Amino acid sequence: MANIRDVAKQAGVSVTTVSRVLNDHPYVTEEKRLAVEKAMEELGYYQNINAIHLSKGETRLIGVAVPFINHSYFSTLLNGIADQALVRDYNLVFYQTNYQEQEERKALEALKRKQVDGLLILSRASGWEAVDEYQEFGPIVVCESSNHTRIPCVSVDHYEAFRFGMRYMIQKGHRHIGYCIGRMNGTNSNLREMAYCEELEFIEEPYRKDWVFNNCLTIEDGKRVANEYMSLEERPSALLITSDQVAAGFRMEAEKQGIRVPADVAILGFDNHPIAEALDLTTIELPLHEVGMSLVEKVSSKNPTSAIYPFELVERGSV
Amino acid sequence: MANIRDVAKQAGVSVTTVSRVLNDHPYVTEEKRLAVEKAMEELGYYQNINAIHLSKGETRLIGVAVPFINHSYFSTLLNGIADQALVRDYNLVFYQTNYQEQEERKALEALKRKQVDGLLILSRASGWEAVDEYQEFGPIVVCESSNHTRIPCVSVDHYEAFRFGMRYMIQKGHRHIGYCIGRMNGTNSNLREMAYCEELEFIEEPYRKDWVFNNCLTIEDGKRVANEYMSLEERPSALLITSDQVAAGFRMEAEKQGIRVPADVAILGFDNHPIAEALDLTTIELPLHEVGMSLVEKVSSKNPTSAIYPFELVERGSV
DNA sequence: ATAGGGTATGAAACGCGTTTCATAGCAAGG
DNA sequence: CCTTGCTATGAAACGCGTTTCATACCCTAT
């Protein structure tokens, strides 16, 4: 394939001039510009992007590390990320980590080796130190509501959202409250756990291990929880549930088995996914699309800062 | 940052030897290998990946053009793609096209300019000619069940699946059959339309425009269709519906309004998404995860071939 | 008339790892 | 003793666009 030097020769100019034409530099006479364009046309020339990457030292690529993609939480975030990346003329490279530290490391290495100009970590498996260690190689933003001093985080305030959900249930008269947690977001899960415990303490109720359901990510998990719920000797009267997906599975299965929502058990989902509206689920809306867009904004600046996005209660008929 | 020449100097060897160490070439004595490794350590050396890309002429990156990501059809495909990419040590670059021909073109240009070694097009906005034109620059695989002679396609046989669905309804005694179509997959939609028309002809029923619902992609769309359905003077007794998501929305809304599924209207979804099980939807299962994996397999070979994946009826309680 | 400043252009260096080719030592085969 | 054929190693070329720096012309301001 023809390269820039071939074009220069063909057009009778220097490579510098060809480069100027390619980059719309003003100091090129119309005459030479035309000659260069003609030569490019004749030779079927196009730029080798890797040479550009190498010489410019940037790729206009943003890496995104995500555990898996077919989950509405992440795919909604990704949608926001992709929309904003389009606006800012970035492309995205995708690292599916499956929560493997080693895969996450690959994403970090890609930053170090300049494969990507910046990195977004949607959910973390490795420790803060590991992330911190790579900050010198480029901007990293983590989608987590932590106030880590050295690493920029952009997310919804999961802690406050969960606390708000708890208070909402309490205000509705519930004292026996359980909750579901996904394995997916270590930190976020911890925050929710914290909020849960604190509010329990506030109403002076004990923490009951059998009212905490782990590994809740999908509709099926919700169904599973419904069954576990029914086999409990003593049942909570309210549940905060990881996500609307899980809440939907719970509601469908529970109602199939004759448990009434919200009469027998009140449930509160998170996200405000379309399925929540469809199933008349009260939920806490998380602006994930916006968070996604913000992540890209932050990571494209030299010095990303943290940001917390607000949530909003959407009252429907499940509480 | 230190480069390979610095390392060579520090270790007292040639750059070639350093390169050999980096690439595990056998012709390096243990002694020099250690010297090189020591030098790399001391200088904090790591390879610049863009230089590798440039000199090797490949990037181990596969481009994926997809209209949008937060839709289970695409995110399931992507999940399969990502899983297989991991196995084959490829990374993915993501082109969110929103069905804009111009964005799709960017993905094709990325192939031409060697940003990616191969390209996967999950749904096409531009014509075959446009795609064909870029084949000389690298392997392209389209996720479409077309038997285009010049462009490899890997997908489910949407035509046969839809025909099968029609026959299933017919065999169940239905004569008045409508269907929903998403805007998303031009070709696939056309295939479904074809299958629909042919089967209607077969049972000698007329094509009724008001029994065809367009733009059906999400749960909300399903709800909308349910409302449109109810406002029909004459209603079909069966519907084939774009996807389980849409079918779910339809079922929930219809039942809320007092229409019984399947007594009043039988519905058949596609995909066998978890939501189908949750809502007891009869559906045609499409092996999207496998298709995704296959797409990567195909695109990583020099000469990709086409493949069609089988579907499977999952009988539940909506027909 | 001259200094200053913008316009225009090209040679050469730069970013950096890989690969080809030449060279040389050394052991096995004949 | 000589030819093969490895093993080892390095110089130089290669992939290719960008950027710096030097040069030169021309116009305006002093």
C-alpha cells in the first residue's frame, strides 16, 4: 500500500507538505494541496492509523473494563458511555473481565502501554492500590461511589440511595426489612450493606442473616429469592432488591405462589428499568445513562474529578 | 520513557536481542536474557503497543459495529463475542452506530486503516456494496442470515424461524395472525416479512396492514402494541412478536386490560430471554451467545465462511 | 531602507518494536 | 579435513505519519 512518501514523490512535494494537507494545516498553497490530493487519489492512499498513534502518542481510544455486558446495569452505563464517546470522537475498547483480577490487569496494562488514552472501570475486582499504581500512565475513572482521595470516581450514591430506600420502607411502617445484593459491585454492595445495618440499628432491629439474599443479578435470581423467601419461617414484610430485574423476577414468582405484593411483602427495586414500569414496581431511579456520559467526560480531561449523581424515588405499586 | 534501544544499551546487547527476549525467541543465551531482564527492570521498561502494531501490521483488535448496546439481543451477542475474543486473545473495539450509515462507515474505515484486524457488523444500515468494497482490507462478518455470495454471514435463520413460528400458530388452529417487527435488523425484518407473507398465502389469508406492528424493540413497545391491538375493530387471534422483551410488554399490558393470553390472543416470542420464562411465554430460542462466539471464530480466520445456527421452539403457556 | 512577522516548504529527526540479512562459532556427518 | 546445519548475535532496514527546525520569500511598520 502506498505511504505518505509515495504520495509526496508522486505530487512532487515533501512528506511534510503531504502531512500538512492531511491535517488541514493552513500553510499549504492551493496548488500544492490539489497536487497532493490528486496524488492521493491516484495511489489510493489512506493513512495508517497505527503510525499516527505511534507518532502522536495517543489513540483516541478509551478502554472500558466491565465484568460482563449482558446485564442491564452495565449495558445502560455502556450506552451512555458510547453516546458520549461518539460526541467526543473517541472509540471504545472493551475489556470483559468477568470479575477476574487478571483481566482487569490487562485493561490497566493497555493504558500503560498506550493502547488507550484513558480507562473506565465499571466495576472493580482488584484493589485500589492496583488501580492507583497505574494512574501515572493516564486518566482512570472508576464507576463507584467511593470518596477515594486519589482515584476519581463517578457514580450514583449507592449508600444514600439505599439508606433512602430503607427510610422509605420504615416510614411506610415496615420494621422487618430484608434485602438482596448482587455480587457484582463489591464496593457498592458494601455501601448498601452499611446503609442497611445503620438503618436497622436506627430502628433497633437485629440484623438477620436469613433476610439477606446474596448473588442477585438476574430475573432468575429474583425467582430463586422468592422461593427462598417463602421457605422462611419468619418473613420480612419488606425487601430492598438489587435491581428492577431481580425485583421483577421476585414479584412474578411470588405472585404465582400466592404471595401478594405489596400486601404480604413490599418490594423496592433500583434503576427504574422499563421492566419496573411494566411490573408496577416502585423503584429508585438511577441515572445510569448520565453516569455513563459523565464517565467519558471525566476521563477525557487531564485531571478527572469525582462526581456523584442523584437518585430519585419512583413510586408505583409494589410498596 | 525508556525504549528498546535504551534497554539494549543498558544490557550491553543489540536491540534485536532485546526484541528476542521480549518475544521468547529461542536463540538467546541464558546469560544475555538475564542481562536484558535486569536492564528492563532497572529502567522500568514496557513495550509501546502502538509501535508493535505498526511494525507487525496487526493489532489483535476486532471491531464490532452495533446500533446500540442496551438491548438484550445485541448485548447477548456481544457477550458471546467477548467470551470468544477472550479465548482467542483479541480485544474488541466498539462502534455504536445508531443505524447511521456514516457511523458504520467509520467502522469500515477503521478496518481499512488497520485499526482493527477484522470487523463484525451486528446489524447493517448501509448496503452490501459498501461492505463489499471494504472486504479487501480484512475479514468482515455480518450477523445476518443472508446467503450473500460474497460476504460471510453468521446468524440464526430468521426466515426459517419465523416460518416455523407461523406454521406452529397455524397448526394450533390460528388463521388470523399478526406480527411485530423491530426496526433494528433491516434484512432480518425483511426475511420475517417474507416468511409471514408466504405462510399467509399458504393458508389463503389476506395480508392485513393493521395486523403488522412496526418499531417493536422494547418492553414499552410491547405495551404500546397491546394498546394498539385493543383498539382494532377486528383482532388477530395470534401474534408473532419480535422478541421476548416485546412479548413480555404485550402480555403484561394486555392482561392488565383484561385480555387473556393465550385464550384471547396467542403470542410467540423470540430469543428465549429469561423474561420469557418468567412470564411463561412460548418462544423460539435463538442461540445468540453461540452466534456471537461463532462470529469471532469466523472473523479470525483468513477466509471467513457463512454459518446458520438452528433455533428451537420452547413451549410454554402463551400459545 | 530595515527590522519584524507571517506565509510556505522541505530535510531530518522522532516515536519504537520487528524483521531481514549477514556473520561467526561450533558440532555432527561423511 | 570439509561440508552441513544449528545456535547466537547484531547492524540496518522497515513500517509510516508527525514534528521540529532551518530556510526563504514577501509584506508591513518604523
